[in-house]
Amino acid sequence: MSGIRHRLQPTIGAFLHRLAPRTLRGRLSLVALTTATLLMLVLTVAFNAVVQHRLQHQADGELHTRAAAVATTIDTTGTTVRVLETANDALLDTNVWIYVGGRLLEEPPNADRLTRVAGALAARGGRRCVTADLDGPLRLCSQPVSADTSGTLVVTALDLSPYRSSADTLLLGSLALDVMMLACTYALTRLAVGRALRPVRMMTDQATRWSAVASEERFAHTRHPAELARLGASLDAILDRIRTLLRHERQLTGELSHELRTPLSRIIAELDWWQTHPRTVDQTRATHKVIAEAAQSMRTICDTLLDDARSGTRAAPGTAKVLPTLQRLTEVLDAPSHLTVAADGPPLKAGVPPALLERIVSPILTNACRYARSKVTIRAYRAPDGVRIDVTDDGPGVPPPFAGQLFEPGRRADPGDGHPGAGLGLPLARRLARSAGGEVTYAPGHAPGARFMISLPAG
């Protein structure tokens, strides 16, 4: 039996779980219905108890009234107690017993069973009432005759069937009213909860649509009740985080595509040239070396940018030798012959990993080589706050109106100048430098051309 009981418990629990409402509106409606049911049950029981007590009180009042009327027909002034004849004698004698000193003086006809109950009540004496069930509910009350020393007592009886019928009718009516009230309560609760939750559903749907397109629309611009205003503030915060994540994702995608363009172009150029021209074994080996170096550069670029994205605003620790790193970068970028790399003083070390130093300098150096007319100079030297790297060219420079937008992602001074680019290189260089505790700035007073200054902590 215990095994059967243990097997039945999960089954019953699963059945009850399936019966439970799945929506918040259904659950709230069920809670309201349960609460209203308990309240109506208590009120119905209390109401019917009061009604029954009131009906019984009325029955007792009628019995005592009849007993008092019968007592007026009893003469106790003489030596013997006698009952006087009256005009309504038959009505007064109905279900009436008169006892003198415990002895039955008068009783109604054909009431043997009820006479025994009346006798037991009279034997107890005083003003009392009892209920008997003899072929139907009956109420009996005893009442002594006032100002009497002979112990005269009147017992009256009354059929309670009309009173019980009235009580049953009131009970059925109250139960029917309870059912109607509960049905109305459930329907109105579902309607009210549905109307109350409709703005919540609309706000969640709107938030879903806004999050899909990274919209700038927010719920704070619309007036809502206090509860919905708090929900709107929470949704606005979530939308802001989603928009930030999407912006970071697009930024990372754009930066990866921007940085991978150069090594990928080298691979494509080498493969095209190798396929269209006869190559010796040494030339093929050199081509393979260039492709391998470009592929390794792509891998380094991906690792550097992904590590920066994972670490947030702080770059990974490391130390890079400045001059060898810059020289290797000029080889990877296939810089022109008019590029000059110089370093002042003893060997310089920057407090960043070599791959990160390359990614900081690479966009600035690429732009300098792209726009320079005849000269590009990279100069590294020690500064009071660390290491400085200046990249200078003699090109057309940055238009003064555009200088304030120079480091904004996706902005270019002249998109139709015939040079490829998405306007992401300089913002990437500044962001990476700041993540390492450095900075990238532009010197607007330099002429001719442009001058960018990279500040990094010393290694």
C-alpha cells in the first residue's frame, strides 16, 4: 500500500499542476475567486445561523404569548386550581398542557407521545424551551403562572415546519446568490486584470520591437502610472544595455573588417600575381612566406581585438620594444620607401603588448602613407609621462572644420577622395590607446600635412 501511495502522489501532483492556470490573469482570477468563496461561505453560514436563531426566537415568543394567554384562564384564588371557560377555548387548548404541583391538570386530545415530552419539561420547572422531533419538528416551552404558590405551570407546543421551510428557502436563496456573486466576481476580476495587464503586454511588445532595431525610443517619454513607470524604467535600462551591446558588436565587426582588409589584400594580391606569372621555386617560397605572414597578422589582429573586447576598458598587461615593433609594422604594411622610422635615446619600451602597439600605430601609419606626398616620419622618444610616438606626413592634412569629428567612428573628411576606408581606424587607435592608459591626439597647428601623437605608459 505504501508503494501505491508513493506512486500516486507524483501523479496527483502532476494532475493538479496541469489544472493550475498558466497565465497571470488566470491565477489572479483564481485567487480572487477562492478568496471570495471563503468570504461568501463565512457570510452565508453566519447569515443562516442568525436567521435560524431569529426564527426560533419568534417561535419561542409565540409560545410564551400563548402560555400567558392560557394563564389568564386559570383561577388559582381558591383552594383548588381550575380552568375557566372562554370564548376561544378550543384555540387556547390546542397543544397546551397545564400542570399543578407536577400533576397534569389538562392536556390536548391524542397527544400521548408529546404529553410525555411536555411532562418531562414540566418536571424540570421554570421557564424553559426544548425542541422535539415527533413526526416533525416541534418546539415546547414551559411557563409558570405568575403570582401563584401552587406550582401551576403551562406548557405550549408549536409546529416548527413553517419556520424550517422559511429557513431552507433563505438558505437556497443565499446559495444561489453566492453562486451568482462568485461568477460575477470571477468574470469581473478577469476583465479588470486583463485591462490592467494590457499596458504591460503592449510595453513588452514595444520593447521587443525596439530591441530588434536598436531604436532610441524609450518609455520615459510617455506618462504611465507609478507601477508601469517603474516597469518602463527597467525596460529602458535593458534597452540601453541591448543598444550598447549591439553598438559594441557592430563596432567590433567594423574594426575587425577594417584591420583585416590590409593583410587580406596582400594575400589576394600575392595569389593573383602568383597565378598570372611564372614563378621559380624561390619566388613561390617567398610568396608562401608573405601569405603566411599575412595570415599570422590576421590571427594576431583578431586575437588583439577580441581580447580587448573581452577585457572591457583595460588592456592586457605586457611590454613591447618600440623600435623593433615599429620596424616590423612597416614591413607588414609594405610601407613606401619614403617612410622614416627613428627612435631617440636608449632603447624604448612601452607598457603594452607588441600586438596592441601595432594595432594602435597601424591605422595612423596607414593613413599617413595613404595621404603623404613625399615623406612619412615615425619618431619615438621618451616623455615625462611615458613613451611618445609621433607620426607625421606632408599630405593635405585634416580640414579644420573636420578636426572635431576626427575620432568619431564612421566619419571621413571626404568620402569621395578615391581612397578606401570606413572611418574606423583613428577611433580604434584612440580606444586601444586609452584602454592601455595612453592617448592618441592630433596636432592641428602642424603644417604641412598632419601630425598624430601617441602617448603610452613606459614599460
